[in-house]
Amino acid sequence: MSIMKTKLYCILLLLCTVFHSCSLDRDPEDFISTTHYYNTEEELSSALVGVYNVLGERFLFSAAGKSLVTDFDAADEMYLTNSNAVNSTAIYSYSATDENSNSVWGALYRGVERANLVLVNADKPDMDEDKREIIKGEAKFLRAFYHFILVQNFGDIPLRTEPTASVSDVFNERVPASEVYEFIYNEMVEAEGMVPEITAYDHAGRVTRSAVQGMLARVSLFMAGYPNNIEGKYEDALHWAEEVINGGYHELNPDYSQVFINLIQDKYDTRESIWEVEFFTTGSGEIYNNRGFLGIQNGILNRETSYGVANPAHRIHAFLYDKYNDADMRRDWAIAPYSYANNRAPDKNYAQEDAIYSRYIGKYRREFEQIQNPGNWNGTNFPLLRYADVLLMAAEAENEINGPTSKALDYINQVRRRAFADGKSVKDIVVTDGGSGYTNNSNISIEVQGSASYSAGQDTLSLQPVINGGAITDIRIVSRGTMYDAQPSVTITSDTGEGAQAEIVLASDSDMLVTAGSKEEFRRIIREERSRELAFEGCRRLDLIRWGILVEHMKELAEYVEQTAPNNFQHAAKAGNNVEEKHIYMPIPNWELSVNHNMTQNPGW
């Protein structure tokens, strides 16, 4: 647990006793009284932590089985492992009484309420004005961010900018999404000038100027996209993304896997990871529960407690796997190329090349945790915003404005160069001479010699020969974690056969770099690149919605599954077969409709 997390934990213990939140399903007497609170800087800071804490609630970014970044992100990256599931958001089979979507609504408005309380009471304490300004900026941004998630997922929503003071305050009407987005954008712009640069902190758990700028780019893309289609917002998206790019504080970590190992091990690299949700290994109460689930319900099946158990609810789509080039180092990190022997770490069984649907999400691997006696929770942080995302948003916005310019190409190719280790990753090994006299019992050694570097998260290059008729006819790449600065040599030796030769094929520019094409072709490329780079980070379903292709794309996915999946994995097509236009938005909770007579339901629900 980091120093930052330790401090937050202590503050949260205080909050459990003195700071209560209110939600619409509670009795009126539960509404908070602020008469004896917010009177000191410490109390105001503690209340702000309560605003942040909502981010880690179970149904938001905790990566519990039914959260925004797991079940709710039902798209073309992962599918529900349970083949018998009938009612689930993960397969687009749920109703307006679904407790999970209802809990998302409740958690987000809880965050809004807490932010409103901070803002309305921020001027009460006698304290340093610079610190007060920062707290206001953070609360203002978080209030806007919670509204952003609400409008993304529910469409027209009540816009709540004041604390709930009486029962009558719950009768809010829905505000058109365009107006909500305008509020979000303006609030974030104001907050951008109130919060400090990212260099003010040695961690990524606080809102900083870079985080606000990056989120403004994201908000602008959603305003520009379906169903909002607001003019001028691609220009705003490009502006804010380039504020981050040109700010001088950020760059890509050269090793993709290291980005996520850092999240797992509380090693903050704010050059790439701009904003994270902080998690603890233990919770501190029912309301303030910051236990993390990353890699537990979206990881590699493991029943060995000393390595941290994992009971994944999802496996990966071949549709995603097939988007990657073989030399793309991201693939075998995001998608685990192995399972654990007898489902117990650390011994690994590497998957056969054609066994795709049985693979697990590998992005948040518990084997890298540094916690003693890990249990059913962990402290792995969730990445809300990474620099790679900012580069891809800039590339997308530039293309929509001006087409695939050199600037757009540079932004996307920065991301792709990292993915291919700047041309050092191994794409293939080609047998140039099969030799003779080899058998399956031969002691065959394949040595690759050259100046090498190694991925932090992947096993070193491992090769397995395939023997037919006494010759080596193919060499299978089992693991790809070794990168070569120049063309390496290959030496094959055996106690029986002789004469076999092979060559390593490294990633080429044609594998790695996007070149100029049409605006439409670049749009297709950027949409696929976002999936490759940001897989399992909670972005995909919402991206498909803002591009106006969710239903169409998911139907294509279902057809792909039905054509490629073995019989025992055909249930991976359920989400695509079930999705309808109504699923662009979640249903307004029935309990909200029963309490608020001014509320209306989303179409189709």
C-alpha cells in the first residue's frame, strides 16, 4: 500500500463516522446536516476524499464482476464465461429493475451529491486560499465527471448542482443531453484553471490539469459523436488533447506491459498514467469500500491462494485477438497466452495457436502483485486516463477535421511504435531448410543470438519445433518477450538430425506504421487501434455508441463468433444476438421513477 493510500485510508475511517451520503432510496431523516461539519481545512479535505471514493465503488471502476468496466462494457473484447446466463447486462438481457444498472445510477448521483456538499461549504473553513481553490477545482471536476458518466449511459438526466436539502429536491426533470454536456464541458474548463499541474504530486490519484485536459478531449469527442453531433467539438477535442501533448509532462512508457505492472505494484508513472482510481487491499466500511478486483474477476483463473485467487467471469473474443499483428507486443499482454497448470499458479500451460476463445484477460496479472498473502481483493489501480489514449483521441479528431494528415499519422504511430517495440519485436520464425533425421524424441535446441532486451511482463522468446517426415517443417513461437536491436542469428542443434536452418522475422515498418490513406480508411484504423491499445479499460462499448455503430457492430461480432467458435464457446455470441437500439442507454431505475414523478423512462424500456 502506498503512502498516498495509507493517508486516504486513515481519512476514510474518519469519514465513516462523521460524513454520511444521501441517495433517493433512503428516508428523509438520512439527509446530511452540515451545521457541525466543513468547519476546518481537515474536514473539507476529508469530505473531498469522500467525493473521490465513489470512483472505486463496486459498480463503477472496481472491476467487480458487474461494473462499468466488466459486465457493462459488453462489446467485442470479452464475453461472459457463464454459458447458462440468462439475465445479465453482459449479454444485453436485463430490465429496468436490474439492480446493477440501478446501482450505477445511485453511485454516480451519490458522487454528485458529495461534490455539491463540498462546493457549497468550501468557503466555510479558515484556510489557505490556494488550497481552497484546488479543492473547489477538484470537486467541480468530479461533479462534472460523474454527470459525464451518467449522460453517457442514461442519456437525458437530471442535472444536480445543489445539495439535496429536502424531499422536494428529488423531483428533478430530465435535462436534454446536449445541455448536460454543455454544463460538463464548461465546468471542466473552469476546473482546468483551478487544479495544479501533474508534477505537484508523486502519484496519479488526484485530479490535475493534465487529467482535466485529457477528459475535456474525451468529453468533446462524445459531444461530436452520435447521438449528439454538436458542431465544432472535434476542434475542441484536438485542442485539449494537444494541450496535454504539448505540455511537456507526458510520454509513452517504452514497455506496454510495464504500464500495467506499475498499476499492480503501486509504482506511479505519471508520464503515461495520467489519472487512476486508487484501491486498497482491504475495505474500511460498507459506504467507503475501496477494495480492488482488477485481475480477480477479469484475470487468469487461479486457485492458488499464495498467488492471489482469480475467478474470472469473462474470457476474450477471437474478434479482438485477430485484430493484432503477431509482432504486436500488446496482444500477449492484454490476452494471456497461457493458463495455469491445474488452475494453480505459477506453472503455466501455453495455449495452442488455435485455442483463442478459452483464453483469459491478461492485462491485470495477479502474479505481479507484491502483497503478502493476497486474498480475494487487491490494491491494483484502475487507469482512467492514459497518455496513449490522449494521442489516439488527437489522431481521431485531426482526421475528422482535416483527414489523415502527417500530424494524425504521427500521433497514432507513436502508439504503434511502442506496440512493436519500435521494430524490435519478433513477428515470425521461418524455416529455410528443414534438414533431415529429426524425430519427436530428438533433443532439439534452437538458439537465437543477438543484442536483446526483454519485456517486463512477458516470458522470454521460447520456440517449439514441429517435426514431419524427419524434417523441421515449422517452428512455433510459444512466448515472445524478447526483443532484438538488429537481425539475430538462429542456430539449431540436435542429437540426431542435422541441417535445419531458420531466420527470425522482426516487425517491419509495414507492420508497425499507418500510412496515409482516405479519411474513411483512417477512421476505420483508429477505431481498431483504440481497441488494441485500450482493451479491457472500459472504453469499447461507449466508443461504439459514439461512433453510432454499436448494434451493427455487435451483430457482426455475433456472426463472427458463430462462424469461428467451437460449439462449447458459441454462447460468446449472446451479447451480439441480444443487443437492440434501446441498449444505447441503460434504463432509468424503476425506484427513481416511483420516487420522482417528473422522471420518464428511456425508449424501449
